[in-house]
Amino acid sequence: MSAFLQTILTPDFVFTVIRVMTPILFAALSCMVFTKGGIDSIGIEGIMLICSMTGPVFSYLTQSAIGGVIGAIVTGILLAFLFGYVTLQLKAVEILAGIALNTMASGLTIFVIYYVAGEKGSTQSLFSPVVPNIEIPVLSSIPILGDILSGHNILTYLAIILTFVLAYVFYSTPLGLRIRSVGENAQAAASVGINVMKYKYITLAIAGTLAGLGGAFMSMGYVSFFSKEMIAGRGFIGMAAEAMGMGNPFGIFLASGLFGIADSLAVRLQLLNFPTQLIQTIPYMITIIAISIYSYKRSKREKKL
């Protein structure tokens, strides 16, 4: 027990939690935007997977980390628009369209990296610049706090900043109010002159950007290359974090932190010779337990109403 506590009660463990929660936070914020615009977010896993592939590919082609991130963002937006066109214009069932997108992503990424890199598993053979980590002046010299908060990837800090930006946009600006009104009741929004389809596509653009950033972080920040199926359910965990956070950016941030702790524990417990098969189930067990508790409490509130 003492070895376990010594493993987790350290600044390094908290640093790892923040790093590990970053892609989950991007996914959860993307799901939040989808939901507020009245669009299903089931395709988030596939969008993030494809974006995690296009990041290193564009980084290699442009020999620029910025080029890779922009490529991932543009890909995320285009895929979100594709999902929107199929569901909004062609009236396809959202869940089926999302499943199709997730399934397509798995095969498409392998095909593209084989075409570009000549490998079916990863882009390790490509020299692709990555997004750097940065040390924050002054903060980095503060004991403990500096070890926890300084030295993260630029995209990690961006995810934290975007949490506050989205909170402001959705609750303090006309744009956020219109997106929420379209998502809650499209007919009522249209009756007061709001262009519903316009704000649906704005929603898709914002959500696609966040998903693109999450995918780019996985292959250009978390590690320095793309490998097949590297998102590994983080899109779905992001959906769970969004539900637990009840659509509030700060609640989503805390929920993402919870899943980050679970994921970090899974890594640290491997050092203590716990069974590998059991350790790998921890993040998903936490997801199931957390969503079950959330659903139970929500059903009790609805019964009272």
C-alpha cells in the first residue's frame, strides 16, 4: 500500500494526469459543442482518429508542426461537415452515420499511411515535426507547482484556455445563445428569424476544430507519430465526460480530470506488477461506473420533477 501511495502522491503523477486528460478534454469539449447545437456526437472517435493521422502527414509534407496542426483542424472541420451534410441534408440517422464514420476511419487511416509512409502500422518512418513542450517562466522555478504546471505541451495549455473561452462564448455572447437555442428547439429559433442551418454548420465547424486539435495532440504531442487505432476509445470517453459534466465547460474539465486520473493509474500500476489485463480495464471500468452514477442521479431528479 505504501508503494502505491508513493507512486501517486507525487508532482510527477499530477503532471501525468494533466497530460493524459488533454485528448479527453478536447473530445469532451467537442462533444459539448455538438450537443449544444443539437447534433449527435457519436462520430467523434472516427474524426479524432483521422485527424491524428493527418496531423503527422501534413507536418511531414509541410515540414512544419503548425502545418500539421492546421491540417488536422481542417480535416476535423471537413469531417464534421460531412457528418452534418449526411444527417442534416440527407436526413440519415445520426447514430448510424456516426458508426459509419468511425468504421471508415479505422480502414482509411491504415490505407493513407501505407500510401504515404509505406507502413500499415504507423508513421514512424516519416520525419514530421511535433508540437513542442514549453517551460513557463517564473512558474517553472516554483517548487512542486512548477513541476506540475510547467513543461506541458502547447496543446495542453490551449485545451485549458479553450475551456474558459467556450464557457464565455456559450453563456455570454449572442453566438452562444443562438447555438444553444437552435440545439434546444430549432423550430422556436427559426420562428424568431434565426437561420437554423447556418448555426448548425457553425456548431460543426467549432466541434470539428476541437476534435482536430485532440487528434493532433495524440500524434504530435502525446507521442511523435501516428499509430493505428491510437485514439483507443478516448472519443467515447470524451462523450462520457461531457455527460458527467452536464454540458458545463468547467464540469467537463473536472470529469476529464477524473478520467485522466484513471488512465494515469493504469500506467503507474504497471510498475507495481499488477496484472496487465486488469490494469488495462481501469479507464473503461471508471467510465462505466461514472456514467452509471450520473444516469442514476439524473433519473432520480427527473422523477422528482
